[in-house]
Amino acid sequence: EEGLGGGLAASRNALGPPPGGSAVRRTVRDGTFSFADDAPAASVRSRLELTPREERLIRLLGDVRSRYVPRTTVRIAGGWVRDKLLYGPDTPSRDVDLVLSDVSGVDFANLVCQYLIEECPPDCCDFVDSLEAVSKGGAGDRLESARLSLLGFDVDFARLRSETYSDGSRVPTAVERAGCVEDAWRRDLTVNALYYNLNTDQVEDWTERGVVDLVLQNIRTPRDPLRTLLEDPTRALRAVRFASQLSFNVDPRLL
């Protein structure tokens, strides 16, 4: 399911020693993380620190997978993972983007609803804010994606995919099932192409650039910047917005 190439995975509980008081640079070497005190860097946490509410959400999603689709790999992708590595339990993001290896987002969201109807007693109704899998509409219909409001989080459900664009349109003209590598490399920025694997309790960096760019405070695209921007010019605005929001440096090739 990983697709072409290899990926870098690091356990939430075993990324190595957490950064100390001095500036730390985290690099990739032989599939592991190493540390050196030779460059200014962001303080990136060496493990995901989850809040009790996040623990409940992840436990729910894991229980749904185990009961109905045990062969499916469930991951959280994008901004939530980025912010957890940067801010820990103080992450400002309530948006959770779930990606699934071999079932559609609509199907898995409906399984979540089915599980809660079967298992959730009346006194735990706080678990669900909206017990209806809502298609995101527009492109969401084609992507078979859905959204649920759970435990105060807006959870989007989608399948791993690749996208093809035509000239002059930022809406994908073709969407195909894909593995993790293809899904990661289609994304706008390396720091948004990080995954948390709920099955293995690991952070995955399939571009092998995302964690490094977090630490070195870089905003850059996984693929050639020109190709990325031609597919969707609004990604340039997103790059500037994230650079300002995170106080990161923008790759000169994006300017």
C-alpha cells in the first residue's frame, strides 16, 4: 500500500531524545533521526503528545478499524500532525484529516456511525457532535470523502489518492487510488505531507523531507515548485500564509 519508494517512519515513543535547551537540528541518516547542535532550528517534539480528547478519538477510530476493516491502515495526515510535532498538546488545530489505505472516506465514516449506534450508551453521547457522514460536496463527491464532527474535532475522511490536473484548472481532472508515497508527493508542502499511522503508532515522512523542513523552518514543495504551482496557483498563497503563521522561511524557488 505504500506505493513506490520507501518512507521514513519514527515511533511516537521512540524518536530519540527530545530537544534540549540548545538549538537542535534533526536530520535523516540511515532511516533514523540524528541530532547535532550546528544550526538554528525550530523546537520539534520527539513524540506526539496527545490530549485525553485526542486519545479518545484515536481509540474510537482504532476500534472501528479493528471491528469492521482490520486490514485497513488508518492515518491522520497534514496539518494536525505538523502542529502536534511543533506544539504538542497545545496544538491549535481542531481539523483532523483521516486517510485510509483501501476503503473510501464515505464508507469508513459510515462505519464510525454504525459503531457508535451499536456501542455508544446514552451517557456517552458527548462523543458525537454530528452522527451523519456528510459528503463534502463538489470534488468531495468524486473523491468519496466525508466529514463527521466528533469530540469537538472536524474529522474529514478520504482514501489515499493521486491527482491529475489539466492546464488552466486547479480542480483535479482525474483522481486515482494510490499508496502513501503518491499521496504525500501530491501535497502542497513537505511540512503538510506528514502522517500519523494509527495502526503502528508512528509518525511517517514519505517525502523524507517533512520533519527536516519542520526543524530547519523551511516552506517548500515535495515536487518541482513550478509544476506544483501551475497545478494550483493558490498554493503560492498557502505557502506565504504558512510561512507567516509558523515564522518559517519560504524556499526561494517558490517566490
